[in-house]
Amino acid sequence: MVKNFNQFVSATAPGKVILFGEHSVVYGYPAISMGISLLSKCNIWRIDSNKIVIELTDFNKHFEFKDLNQCLSELPNEFKQIKKGIELINNKMTEDIKNIKIELRSSILIGSGLGSSASTAVALIAAFSKFYELGMDNEKISQLAYEMEKIIHGTPSGIDNTTCTYGNLLYFQNKKYHIIDNLKDLEVLITYTGISHKTSIAIDQIRNLRKQFPDLTHKILNNMGEIAESAEQELKSGNLENLGYLMNINQGLLASLGISNHIIAEINDIALENGAFGSKLTGAGLGGCVISIGNDLENLSHILNEKGFKTFLVNINPHGVKINEWK
Ligand code: PMV
């Protein structure tokens, strides 16, 4: 029986920042992340021809495949994560995917530690699930997005897909999370270093350090976990100054693992000299973005812009993944 599928579905998912505990979270220590007000979007349309059309707006790429086999064999390897997503969905179908146009776009900088890949993965899975009425809940959406993330990062902690699915402020450890809901709003200034990073390189660097200096590295990662625990208390009591101190300590520990650099340090210095309570790299490091908190982030944003840095002032995204449909 041919189901009467949706004609058009649109799903959005937030990007993320890791406030505390990047890298240590990979080894099972707690971390704190925040879904942000920058979004990725996946639109899926039913089209008249049998084709699969894929439009990757941010990459300025348009692909047309005559069927699923051609799509899976010819979609370039740089988009292997999307290929994986299509495969995962197709495995849940009784007939091969066809007659569709998929469009992916994002307002999140790629390779910048803001969760662009996880956020597009979540939006893609959510849009497909609704389009074909596969009935996936957020847990399932996050799980499949995690499978897509594995294609790129190998052994991700799961914090990115979880945050891009649920939004909010999350305390995350070993694939489990809870929402920290005492603080309804938190403004964070994101500053782009201008250097895109590869998460896998930074992860390998810390893995090697762990092999070379196991005890020392363990202590540093453990300290990061303790910082995340203290940060949860400060978030609950809304003490942003103390939260800032903890960010600075976390930054020091990340730098000691060799994943900071002089541009990250420069941005941190500018932030702290101009009234920020705290400033640190976010995500994998070695480039990407810096996050700062404080009372007058708009002013700090202007100062950083004048020095040539791109900034984004973001808030907590309380929704997580969202779906719109038109039958
Ligand atoms: O890929 P990024 O920059 O969003 O970093 C992800 C955070 C890490 O802790 C470095 C990796 C992980 O899987 O948690």
C-alpha cells in the first residue's frame, strides 16, 4: 500500500556551545552545553520525478540523482555524513527513497565548534521522520544523528547531537543528560578565531597526550569534570561572576593540553580586559570559537569587531529540534 506522505516538511535544530568540559566529556567526565539561537534547517519536498535532488545551500551545491543507488554511490565523500543519514532513514522504509528534494542550510559557521554538523544531522533526521511519518521521538532522532556524527568524529561523546536535539542548558555525562532549568536566559558572546578546525585532530592530540602522560592527563581531565560540576551549581544560583572564574580555569586546563592557540588567547585577553567575567575556547579548540560571558557583551562585541573578529551574541534556545509540515 502506498502511504499518503507529506508534501513538504521543514525541520530546524539549534547549534550549540560547550560551556564546560569539552574533551574531558569524551572520557566520561561531566560537561555543560547550551543550545543556541543559531539554527540549521532541513526542507524536504515531494517532487514529480523519481529523482533524489539534494541542495546544499551553504556549499553552493546542487545534486540530482536518478535513484537511491546513484545517490549513495555518487554523493561526494565530503558529504558522507548526509549519505549516512539518507541510508539510516532508508533502512526504516519498505521502499527506497525517491521523488524528493532535500535542502540543507545553516546559519552556523562550519568547523567552528558550534555544532554545525550535529545540528544539520538532527534537522535532517527530524525532517525525514516527519516526511515519511516514521514516528521518531527526540531520543531516536538524537540517536540517529549520533550515528551520523560517528562518520566524521569516530567516537563522539554524544554531547553535540544531544544538545542540538534538546536545546536548553544541559548537564551531560556518558550519553545521559538533564536540563538545568533554573536559569532561563544566559547571554553568550561567541567570537570566531577565523580558523576552522578539525575535531578529530584535536581529539587525537589529547589521546596521544593521555598515552604519553596518563596520570597527569587524567588529573587535568578530572579537574575539568569537577569544574563542570561546580559550574552547574553556579548556573543554578545565577552567579555569573563565579561562572566566569570557572570558565577561565577551564580555559587554562584546555591550554595545558595544547589545544588553545595565540588567537584564542588574544580574544580571551581582549574579553577579560573589557569586563567579561570569563572567556574560553569552545568545542574542539585549535581554532574555532571563543565564548565569553559578562554584563556588557554588546560593547565587547563592538570592540572585537573593530579588531576584525566576527562575533555572534546568542541566547539559550529553549526548543531544540522543531518540525513544521504542510500536507
Ligand atoms: O566538534 P566540536 O568542535 O563541536 O567539539 C566537540 C566536543 C568534543 O568534546 C571535543 C568532542 C566530543 O565528542 O565531545
